[in-house]
Amino acid sequence: MWDLFLPASSPVAIWVEVLSGDLDLGVELFKSNGAEYYARRGQGVAVAGPGGLLYTTGGSSDFYGLVIHNAPTPAAAIASTSGTRRTCR
């Protein structure tokens, strides 16, 4: 899980790429609502579609939780519209 600050109405694109193996990754974005927040899989404000691309326009300025979950979940690369690329293992 990663914490991301998203300004109001800013477009966000997050792409998850499988680096090796045959994985089925899920990607979700959860809004914090300014406090501790608990939710189940599928209850995020944005869920990635086929191909691991999550695209949304942020609602209000807030910290959001980016979650990559499994069925299973080893290595994935994450890239955002800002051009930042991170490799997670």
C-alpha cells in the first residue's frame, strides 16, 4: 500500500505491469476522508480495469491509499502520469 496526495480534480493514471510470470493483479485507490479508514476489496473510489490501468479524476484534495492486491501478487511496476516509475517486489 502506498499513500498518495492527490490535489482536487487532478487526473491520475496508474498502470501496473507484470514483470515476470502469469499474474492477475488488482489495483484500487481508496480515499482517506481525512481520518483512519477501513474498507474491503472492491470498495475503493477507483478500481483498475482490464490490463491493470486505473484512471480517475481525484475528487477533493486528500491522501489516497493505492493498493495492489493479489490473486497472487509478486513483482509489479507502477508508473504514474507524472512519469515516476517504481518497482515493487
